[in-house]
Amino acid sequence: MKLVNYIKGTYDELAHKVTWPTASALQDSVVKVCVASLIIILIVLVMDLLFNTIMKVMFF
């Protein structure tokens, strides 16, 4: 009985109380995440190349 009530309550909340993003809002969020990921990738790449260069100069 508790399981049935839980499932009904979960469905009711998902179907009627949750606000889902629009397609354009979702697309905007995806673009922001991709741009942020690329920026972080570039920062890590530059740090790695810089560290690699410093280590070569110091030890070789």
C-alpha cells in the first residue's frame, strides 16, 4: 500500500508540480555547458604545456 501511494505521489509531482525547461532554455543551457567545458579544457591544456616546458628546462 505504501509503495502504491509513493508511486502515485511521485507521478503526481512529476506530471503536475515540476516545471520542465522549454526547448530553447534547454538548448541555451547546453551551449553554456559546452562553452564552459571548452574553456576549462583550454586552461588545463595551457597549464599542462607550461608545466611540461618548465620540467624540460629544469631537468633536461
